Amino acid sequence: MRITRYIIAIITAISLITAPAYSAGDFLSSRVKDISDRKYEGAVIELLDNAKDSIVMSMYFLNLSDTKNPASLMVNDLLEARERGVDVSLYLNTTFQDADRDRDYFIQNLIIKSLKAAGCKIHLMPSARKLHDKLVIVDNRFIAEGSTNWSISGLRMNLESSTLIDSPDLAEIKLERLKAFMRLIKKEEESTYTPYYTKNLLSTLKIPNTLLLDKQCFSRMVTSKDSRAIDLYLLLLAHSQLTKKDGFFLNLEDMGLSLGLPKDHTDVALRRQVIKSLKKLKRRYKLIDVDFYHAKNAYIVILPAPSVVEGSPRGEGSGFFTIPTNTIINNRDLSMRLKFLLLIEAYLRSEGEDIDFISSSTLAQRFGTHESTLHQARKEFGGVKYY
């Protein structure tokens, strides 16, 4: 029994030593009220309707699907407050698993446009950051915070824990945190991307023969009309040869601009297009391996080209051919089929053959594409030398 008391005393002493020591200065004076579950909606509506100076909302998920759901009705309270002269600011998350809901979704949404038109300040968080707040601050004093999103499920169905806090000091701290978000947003918006991967390349690009001769590589891209996949792979190959590395990190936004995507695309749109083509190069064509890191970067490994194509004329397939880099990469006017024809011509030149003496049907059979594709490409080619 005595041993037991000693053990309890020791455990108690250890717990007192290791317990976090909060001083009185760490706490702020406040009044608090529970507004969990179905109490949240009424409490927040009362706050919004009685706002005198300011309303600030920072929200992970805001349902903007129509004008009749409870979240949209609460948005109407924001508009009514704005009509009374109340300053209204919204900080909104834009990063979701749903690919259809991103910054573009909010920019184009009619409810968001109506808020902007009324003079509300809308701050969309950078897509690289996930804003997980469920926070409303009214008149620099009242704070409604917890787990409740402004959604049908959050307001009407889920079990949600939320608290109403009356504390000007805490409101000041929360608002300063949101001002820091503004500095982050400004920094992100001022960041610029460049077509980095088209700059300072080697004068010639070395291409494995089997990329043309294996019907699962370039010819499949042409048949599937995967022009961006061809362009992306050629840029990756050129960067690999410039850096003399088979594996390297890739900035997705810079690559998007290097591929000629519009400069007014959002960061998300640029990344989405590049990621889509990278996945095709990995899964469909098996030419690269790729791992995605955070939002902006991917690590690329250029895989070995397919082995010699069995049954090809004279056992051809091993080795490489070269083509001027500016011809195949920096020439935006080339169609996909013409680019394919120029690759074929460069290969044939390396083999001592003249493309002018080979029919389109023979080329189509030899390089695994449709005769009509090469016939149209020859019309575009028109005898002009691109090198």
C-alpha cells in the first residue's frame, strides 16, 4: 500500500513538472456562448443583421450553387449589411479535391460577382495554400468560430461545434492574421512565370530512333492527336540534354508557358494542363516517370527509349538522329502532323534517305500513321526547308 502511494506521488509530481505552464497573460478576457449545431445559423444571422461597422469572413467551403440554399441566404445578409454601409470582406479557400472548383470557379460565379458589385472585398487564397477557417468576425469584437462551413450540410445536417466569443482583443489578433494572408496573396499574385524551358537550349536535339519507329510512341501521339504530349516530351528531352541529367525538378507553371499556354491562365489552369500531359507520358506512352511535389513542382525522370523495333527494315531502330532545336521546339506555327513529318525527314536524312523519293503510303506504313496525315503534312511542308 505504501509503495502504491509512492508511485502515485511520483506520477503526480511528474505531471506537474511536464504540464504546460500558462501564465495569466496568455489568456484574453472574453464572454463566450455555445452556438453549436442548429444554434449556429440563427446566431450568425443575428450578428450579420446587427453589424454596424465591419464583417470579415474566412471560410473553407462556401456553397454558391444557387440562391435558395441556407448559405446563399446568409450571403444575402452580407449584401444587406453592405447596403447599410458596413465594410464586408471575405477570405475564401480555393483548393479542393473537386477539380471543377478552383479560383476560376469563384471568379466566374454570379454570387461572387454580385458581392463584388456591391463593394464587398473578395480575397481568394492562392491555390498553393489551403484555407481551413470557419470564421466570422463582426464589428472588430464578435467572433463566431468552430467547425461549421457555410454549406447545406454544415448549417442544417452535420453535428458541428461552434462558439460565439465577445472579445475585441482576440478579434484584433484574428484580424491581424488575416492581414498577413493579404500580404501572402499579394506576394503570390506578383510572382511571375516565364517560358523558362525554351531558353538557352542546345542547338540540336538528339532523339532516339525508336521514338519514331515504335508505334506506341510518336506515331500513337499523332494518331491520338496528343500534340501537347509531343511538345512536352520534346521540351523535357531538350532540358535533359541541356542539363545532362535524366532526372530533374520541373516548375509546372513555367512549363505551361513554355508550351505556349495563354499567359492569362491562372496558376491552377497552367498546372492542370501540364499535369494532364505528364500523366499521359507516364501511363500511356511510358516515356517518363513523374512524382508531384506540393502544388508547383514535379520530379521528372526520362526513361530509356524503347529497344530496337523487331521486324523493322534492315533491323533499324538503334541509335539516334538529330534535328535543329529551333525547328522542332520554338516554331509555334507547326501543326502536329508537320512536326511529325519533319521528325521523319530528319531521321531519314540520318539514314542517307531522301523523303522526296518515298511515297506517303510507304511512310505511313513504315512510321505507323495514316497516309492522309502525311499527305496533309506534305502540303503544309511545301518543299520549305525548316533547318
